Amino acid sequence: PKRALAKIAEVARTAKKLGQDDPRRVTHSLKVGLAITLVSLLYYFQPLFDGFGVAAMWAVLTVVVVFEFSVGATLGKGLNRMLATLLAGALGVGAHHLASLSGEKGEPILLGLFVFLLAATVTFIRFFPRMKARYDYGLMIFILTFCLVSVSGYRDDEVLEMAHKRLSTILIGSFASLFVCVFICPVWAGSDLHSLVAVNLEKIGSFLEEFGNEYFNGLEEGESKKDKSNLEGYKTVLNCKNTEESMANFARWEPGHSQFKFRHPWKQYLKIGTLSRKCAYRVDALNGYLNSEIKAPLKVRRKIEESCIKMSFECGQALKELAMSIKTMTSPTAVDLHMSNAKTSAKNLKSFLKTGLWEDTDLLEVIPAAAVASLLIDVVACTESIADSVNE
Amino acid sequence: PKRALAKIAEVARTAKKLGQDDPRRVTHSLKVGLAITLVSLLYYFQPLFDGFGVAAMWAVLTVVVVFEFSVGATLGKGLNRMLATLLAGALGVGAHHLASLSGEKGEPILLGLFVFLLAATVTFIRFFPRMKARYDYGLMIFILTFCLVSVSGYRDDEVLEMAHKRLSTILIGSFASLFVCVFICPVWAGSDLHSLVAVNLEKIGSFLEEFGNEYFNGLEEGESKKDKSNLEGYKTVLNCKNTEESMANFARWEPGHSQFKFRHPWKQYLKIGTLSRKCAYRVDALNGYLNSEIKAPLKVRRKIEESCIKMSFECGQALKELAMSIKTMTSPTAVDLHMSNAKTSAKNLKSFLKTGLWEDTDLLEVIPAAAVASLLIDVVACTESIADSVNE
């Protein structure tokens, strides 16, 4: 019993944390409950029920299946479901009609053949990358509805009525989901993508802001490792490609909202995302040098310290500025300044290295410092292309 | 019409390519068609139909929804669906019974309350990362079945029979899917994960094998860029974290098959995957130097050429050897040899750099070469930890 209690306490703690990390999760849960309860009213009220009969359960089913966290996802699924049901329903009625022409014996064979062909073809279409990204759910519902309508038509002669009932209940379910989803504390995939991209830039920016000081001064002061976690924030940037892509897909379904118009250039965000991941890979390599045992000796580091700290800091500032300009959707003001500072430092570093004050140090010791410097120069280039993308 | 024809031709070409890339896609489509046709037999045969009535359509629905590409995914969804239906059906019958005790007026209110509470709670549970990974579908079906059974119980007094019919048709649908999925050209997520991990190592390996020659000799010979695509194979490794994770999740559902036992240590593959991604990040940085305009001058490169080519080549060989040993599930034989060669080269390079034959070159020109060398030393370390993981 003690272990069970501990387990329960742990679950409760996780739940609390999930709720605190993103309070919209709690709202979302309540919204789903509300939408389902609303739709199940169809059942409780006699007049409404008489219209639909048992088919009313399709409405409940639709709400459960279609209701997603963000408006874009719900809208995408709802539209997919409605359109697919409409098309497949019509096709199913047609197939049923065609099959019934071939007489008592031929009908089941012909129906079976239709179902087989359609299911196999549409399943194959689901492998097309473009279809998979946007219409995967619709294609599944297409198979489903076609099979249900054409096959159950074999027993039930009111195929048309059945198709019609299925369609209208699905419409009710989808609209109820959309209504609750859009009008009660909506979660827009577009805004989420927008802030995700900005936050990612900010994370890389704060790493770079700190990196110079950390690398060149960190050790001497014997600092504790407590603020390392702040630096590791960029790690989430490395693996968020899929999240960004699905968010962009959802966002394309969404109508205009707050500062975003319909057909906002969501693809641009993916481009910025790709560039920031490229930058994050370099940052990951820099982080490796931060944690590695073998550091360049103090003497060597001192020589390049100033330029490197400056480069890293200015890039960090520029990225943060860019993040801010994305957030507020204004043109960045000080980015050019930061970038030109960073580039000047890079130039200084280069010309300093050319003067060759290095005869008395052996090259092996210089390598880590040189690699850091070279990576930073790379980061400056990355930052610049990110800045270009943001401006577009 | 010409444009339409061109469009059709393009779609046909894509379809052909999809089929040729992985012929199992075609088989899968046919399998889905077969399974659905099999289940719809329930409708065509009078005696079978009498048993289930209209509920037989749940079986068709189950097949369409549950049938996935790999056995693991199908099994996971099928088990989720069956278990969730069983539990939620029982709970729904209970809720209906409880609500009906409270009389004519109280019943719909109480039912609505139950539905709201359950839907909100379970929706929140779906946010738990662990539940999401394995039981997301089951939780959705849980809400669905509970709502259907408890709510439609309000109109239909044969709740028990309805729950029972729903459960048995879902069982039939799931078993039909599983049967076709397992016994006709099965696609095992486990084997796929196994070969994905091996292929990823191989891709990094072939990059490294070529890299040394490409970097140090490529330019002089004025080689065309045609075999660059061979080198870029590693890029897919950078972003396959999600694929690997979902495959490992599916694989855990699968029973033992061919050389894999049930409870094969799938997590180990994720570990190797993480390490190979870390290695791939370094490789990405190396690739940057390969394509960069500023290369170290020939004189400088010549000096470190031998060791670097050797390091890169031996690491590549070791990775390929490891990939092969994963594929054949045998202990790697020559990896230790390759690794010790690579480490000797790294040592040579280090001591060579220490001798300081560099006085006459300026440091700026050395940096790219030094960075390449340093990254290669990093890669050697990565490769070694991958080798350790594979051996486990």
C-alpha cells in the first residue's frame, strides 16, 4: 500500500506539472468534455432524437475523433472527415446501384470486388508524401464510408437515407467540435509555430551570449555547474523538425486570427527553422568544447579571448533581437548593428591570427581554440542567413 | 488537356517510384483490401449477418482503422482497441445502471455529468508522455465506447447486448486484421528498426570512408560533383529520431519473429541511434568544410593528410563493420583493429602537430585543417562509444 500511495503521489505530481507547464491542456480537456456533452444532447431530447435515430451516435463518435488540441488540427480533421464522407457516400451509393443491377447472385461478388479495389487503391495513395501530410485522415475515412455505405446497402435498402444520415450527423459532430474549439479559448497552431520558432532562436541566442564568458572565464572562477542547464536549452532545437512541420501543416488549415492573415507564409517559418537547426548543430559542437577536458591553455585562450567573446555575444544578441522581432512582428532595429560588430570581430580575429604571434606555442594546444573560433565564424554566417530569412 | 495529361503521367511516375522503393507498400495495399473484403463477408452471408445485425459494420470500421503498415503498429492498435472497448463497455454499462437508479428526470443529467467528467479526465491523461507513446489510441477509444454505451443506453434498453455486440464485432475486426497482417507477407517494425539503425551507421561510415580522399585530394583532380550525392546520404540520419522512437514503440508490441525474441532490447537501438546522430552532427560540420570556399592551402593540408585520411577511413570502416555486425547479429571481428588503427593515427597526428613544423605558415590558413582534424578526433571517440553500445 505504501508503494501504491507513492505511485499515486507521483502521478499527481506529474499531472500538476503538465497542467502548470501549459494550462491550455486543462482547458482543452474541459472543452472536449463540453463538446461531447453538447452532442450527446441529441440523444436526450426526444424531438432531436427522432430525426436521427441510432445514427446520432456518429455525431458523438465524430467529436471524440475530430477534436484536437489546436484549431488547425481540428479544422483539418473535420474538413477531411466531412469531405471524405460526402464523396465516399456518393460513390458508395453509386457502387451499390451498379452492383444491384447485376442481379441476386452477382451483387455480393461485384460489391466485394469494388470494395477490394477501392480499399487497395486508396491505401496505396496514402503513401504519397503530399497526401499523407494533409489528407491522410480523409483518405482513411473515404475507405471507411465507402465500405459502410456500399456494403450495408446490400442488406438495408435505404442506402440513400443511411448515407444522408451519416453525412448529417458527421456534419453536426464536426461543427460542434469546431464551434467549441474556435470560440472557447482557442489554441492556434499558427501562433504556436510562430512562438516556437521565436523561442528556438532565443534559446540559441542565450547560449551564444553566455558561451564566450563561460568558455574563456568559466574555469578560473571555479564556478559551480548550476547554471549549465540554462546553456543546454538549445538541445530541444536539434530535434523539433517534425513538430514544426506538423504545426505548419495544421496552421495552413486555420483561418486568419489575431495578427495572422489566412495564407500567412507558414513555409517561411520552416525555412527559418531549418536554418536555426543548422546553427544549433554548430552550437552543439561548441558545447562539446565547453564540456571537454582538453581545453586550450590559458595563454592561448587569452590571445583570442576578446574577439571570440565579442563574436559570440553579438551573435547571441542578434539572434535574440531577431526572436523579439518575430514575436512582435516588427522590423528588427539593432540586428544590423550587432551583425556588423560580430563581423568586425571576426575580421579582427582573422587578421590577428595572421600576424602569427604563435611561434612559442605548439599547435596541438591551439587546436581547440582554433576550432572554437572557426565554429564561431560559421555561426556568424548562419546568423546572417537567419536574419535575411526573417526579413523576408 | 495537355497539362492534365502531364500531371497524370507525373502521378503515375511517383506511384511507380513509391512501389519500387518499397514493394511492401503494394503488398500492404492489397492486404488491406483483402482484410476488408473478408470482414464484409459478415454482411453477405445470411447466417453470419443474423447474429450481428447492423453492428457488423463495427467490424469493417475496425479493420479500416486498425490495419497499419507494420505488425507492431497493428497489434498495438488492435490490443488498445480491444482492451479499451472491454473496459469502457463495462464502465458504460455500470454508469448507465447507476444513472437509471436516479429516476426519469435525474438520468440524463447524471449521464451528462458522467460523460463530461470521464471525457475531460481521460483527455487530460492523454497528455502524459508515457501514456501518449503507447496508449493514446486506446484512451481515445475508451472515451468513445464509454460515451456510446452509456449515452445510447438512455434510449435503447438493451445496453448489455449492445456493449456485447460492439465488443464482439471489434474482436472479429481486430483478429481479421491481425491474421492478414501477420500471416501474409508480414512487415515487422522490429526488423525495420534493426535495419534502419544498421543502415544509418553504414551511411555515416561511407561518408567517412570517402571524406579523407575527398577533402585532401578532391580539388586538385578537378573532379565533377556527381558523386557528392553518395556523400550526402548521412543527412537523413540527422532527423530520424521520431521515426526510430515510434518504431521502437511498435516493436515492443510484436511477438518474437525470425531472429528476434519477444522483449528484444529495443531500447538499445535507441541508444545506438542517439549516438549515431551525435556522430552525424559532427559529420555535418565536416561536410561544411568539404563544401566551403576557404580551404586550408595545399601545403598545410599535405602535412596532415596522411593521418587524417587514415583516421577518417578507419572510422568509416569500423562503422561499416559495426553495421554489418548488427545486420548479421554476430560479434564484430575487425572493429577493434580498425579502431586501434584510427587511434594510432590520431596519436600520430597529435604528436606531429606538437613538433611544430609550422613556423612558416600563418595560423589562419591552418584553422580549417585543424578544425577538420579536431572534428575527426571527436568522431573517433563517437565511433568508439557506438562500438561499445553495439557490443552490449
